[in-house]
Amino acid sequence: MPNKNNITVEKTRDGSTTLYSSLFEQPYHSRGGAVGESRQVFFESSGILKKLKNHEDIHIQEIGFGSGLNLVLLIDYLQKSGSESNIVFHSVEAYPITSEKASDITFGESLDRKNYTQILEKIFSSLSAGENSIGIHPQIELNLFVGRFDELPTPSEELVHYIFHDPFSPDSNPAGWTVELFEHLNKISTDQAVLTTYSAASSARAAMAVAGWNVARAPGALGKREMTVASKDPVRLSHLKRVNEKHLIERFNRGDFERG
Ligand SMILES: C[S@@+](CC[C@H](N)C(=O)[O-])C[C@H]1O[C@@H](n2cnc3c(N)ncnc32)[C@H](O)[C@@H]1O
């Protein structure tokens, strides 16, 4: 795996930090606010908060572990809501940061730093290539696969209910938006699973549709016009405006989109 990836810590406008990757030439989150963006895209738009409130057990697959912000937010939601949900959190990361870098991360005033710095240092100091199962919280089983998206193993036990699709934008990282990856995610998901992502790119939505997902538009985070919510079950998208999947599939098959 090429490793010329210089990763630096940057401040975003809500006071939280994000990382910047020289390899992908991208910040890991919106510069408008890392925490605000992640809350809206992965938690408020997915329906997961209702499941936490109802104490339901949840399996999540994240694509792109990055700074661990989504995991930290999940812990915060669990703690603040008093939810008794048990969570299995699968994620994948080809370029894990060092634990020294992890200790420079701050997620702003809405999250208590002492609740996450030790957890992130523990995670990033103990990783090896392949599957890593790390104890971080009594209600969370973290399975972090260190490797590429296209090497992602099929979880051996239960199917996942939510997919946090967070691989950088389609332009800067086509490997995160292939039909093969969305087919894999389809295969490992329950019939009611929900996938959320910040991208509103037609090429991304087309790849999801080709892989068998129903696809809808949702209001984007931090002033961005749109993001995307997908599910195998159209009922889960009934409150949203659907895209025309048939038309996108036709365009995809005509070669209108560059293949990742
Ligand atoms: C937008 S960041 C993820 C942000 C993260 N979810 C968080 O909460 O901080 C995308 C991540 O995907 C990783 N990545 C990009 N391409 C990859 C690939 N082909 N395989 C595995 N990881 C990859 C990057 O190294 C980066 O950490």
C-alpha cells in the first residue's frame, strides 16, 4: 500500500479539529465544522437516534475510520441519552494515524475531551494489519479492519443496520464509490438498512442504484444543498424525495460516469 500520506491536524469553524490528507488532498470533514457535519449526515439523517432512544441493539459499518469522530459521537449520544443499546461498530481504514496525532485531536466544546482522548490513543496505539477488535466501552464492540475498502471482510455474525459512508468525495477517492463496494455493503446489510453520506454526486447515486439500493436526496449539512440517503427498503425513504434510479442506471450503463 502506498504510504506517502502526510496527515495533519486542522481547526474547523465550529472549534473542532479535522485531519487533512496530502494523498487525497482533502480534509476529513467540512471546514465549516467537523462535528456539525458528522452529526447531521450520520446521526440526524439516518434514523439511528430513534433506535438508540428505544434501546435497540445496532450493528454499524463505517467506511473510513479517519479520526474516529463518528465513533466518539456515538459514545456521546449513548452517554447523553442513557441508551442501553449494545452496538457493534465495524470500520475500515487503510491509513491509520499515530496515537501521538490522535492526542492532538479536539472535537470542540460539545464533546468532553477527557471522554475520547484516551479512547483514541488506545485505538491508534494497538492496531495491526487486518482485523482489530478493541475494547473501548462496555456497550460497544469495535472491529476496525486495517486495510483497503476492496479488502473489506464480510462480518461473520449479524448483518448491519446502518452504513456511515465516509470515504472522501467521489472526485478525490473513486475507490470509495464503486459498484463493487456498494454491492458488498448491500450484501452485509439487513433489508431495512440505511446508508447515509454527504455526497450528492449523480455518479455516486448511480453506483448505489446499480448495486441495488433505493436512493433519496436529503438536505445537506452546514448549508450544503443536498446529501444522499439510501436503503434497500423504500419505506425507509418515504419521507424523502427519491432520485430516478432507473434513469441513473441507464446513464451508468451508457458510460456517462467515469468508473472508479
Ligand atoms: C473522510 S475520512 C473519514 C472520516 C472519519 N469517518 C472520521 O469520523 O473522522 C476518509 C477516510 O478513508 C480512508 N481511506 C481512503 N481511501 C481508502 C481505501 N481505499 N481503503 C481504506 N481506507 C481508505 C482515509 O485514509 C480516511 O481516513
